[in-house]
Amino acid sequence: MVNLILEGIESKKAEDIKVLDLRKIPSAVCDVFILCTGNSNVQVEAIASGVIDEVRDNKGGKPWHVEGLSNKEWVLIDYVQVVVHVFQPEIRTFYALEQLWADAPEFPLSKD
């Protein structure tokens, strides 16, 4: 699932992609957070659509919940075990989820 999501994100040229492993965090709501940045409403929507399409086309799954598509500043795509956050830069800085979940190790992303 994570690899499919990353393919959808990368296909739309998202920036500052982070994958946080929350499995050992007692208060975590899921196993993995994936965060990325799009630089406009259009790009945020394209990234979110890219993720949803990639997972649907290759795994046959739909997200449990999607939120934020109306304003396109922060779109949350919830696949229960994996939650994707697509931000515009100023919103990502304001909410600082990486700092909130600073105890979570980051999965390294391959450059292949």
C-alpha cells in the first residue's frame, strides 16, 4: 500500500515527501503517516487524485475517508492503516505534524 501511495504522490511531482512509522507510538491512530507538499490548490488536488487512482487501479481499494478536497490546502486520505496528508507549504508549516510525531522514525525513501 505504501509503495502504491508513493507512486501516486511522485507521479504528480509532490515535494518534501516523508513517511513516518507510527507502529511503536502508543497513541498513534494508524501505522504510517505519509506527508507531502503541493504548491497550489491544483497540485494538491492532483496529488490526492493520483494517490486515490493509483491505489484503486492497482489494489482495488478505496479510502475509508477523504477530507479537505473542497479547500485543497490540506487533503487527508485515510486508508485506516496508512494516512496520507497532502499540504500546501504554509499549512504544513503551521500544523507541523513532523514535530508533533517527532518520536516516529522516518522510513528512508529510495531514489530509484
